[in-house]
Amino acid sequence: MHITRQRPDTRQGPAENFTGTVWLDEIAAPAAPSRLRVFSVHFAPGAHTAWHRHPHGQVLHVLEGEGLVQREGGEVEAIRAGDTVWIEPDERHWHGAAPRTFMTHLAVVEAAEDGTTTVWHAHVDDYPA
């Protein structure tokens, strides 16, 4: 068993991929051959991702607060602490905090063979107020 005590520093989500204030912590990135990546993502009220997709899909598990998620062509769905969401491989989607509350989720992805975990697209035009 290998216990990791030191993690990389918390970093702010870049403006080209996020709207509002978002903080990311990489929780796990085991050495090869594993391609697992786990992040804790903390969204300020109303903050959210741009449209994006993941080569091997994504699991979101909400730790606290309330948020929103939308798959391309689908309705906006509310998510709350304790909810787990599966995003299909290469499914375009966005997610973030509800307008008036913080939201933190774990994001679990498998990197592609070239190391890609996320393919980013345009910002969300019509985020619910």
C-alpha cells in the first residue's frame, strides 16, 4: 500500500475553461500503468465549467452544496450532496454550482493514452440564474 501525504497545491480554474471562481485539487494521479485521475472541485455560487467532454467518461460525486449539470441536448438537472452522476465517454456537458450556493464535487476520470482527460469547448451561453 502506498499512502500519499503530499498533494499538489490548490489551483484556480483557468478562465478559458471556467466561469466564476473555481478551485481544483488533484486528489490522486497514480503512476502508470494507471490512468486514473481524481480531483476535488470547489465552485463558488454560480461558477461553472465551459462545455467539455472526457474521452473515457466521468464520474461526479457531490460532497457539499447544490449544483447543476447539463448534457448536450438535455435538460439542466439539479444535483445535491450525496448525488453521483455518470457522464458517458465523449458526451458534451457542463456542471457547476447553483446560483446561490457553493458546490464541491469529486471528479473521477481516466486519461486517454496520450494523457488527455478533458477536451474543452465554448463557454455556456445560457447558464440558469
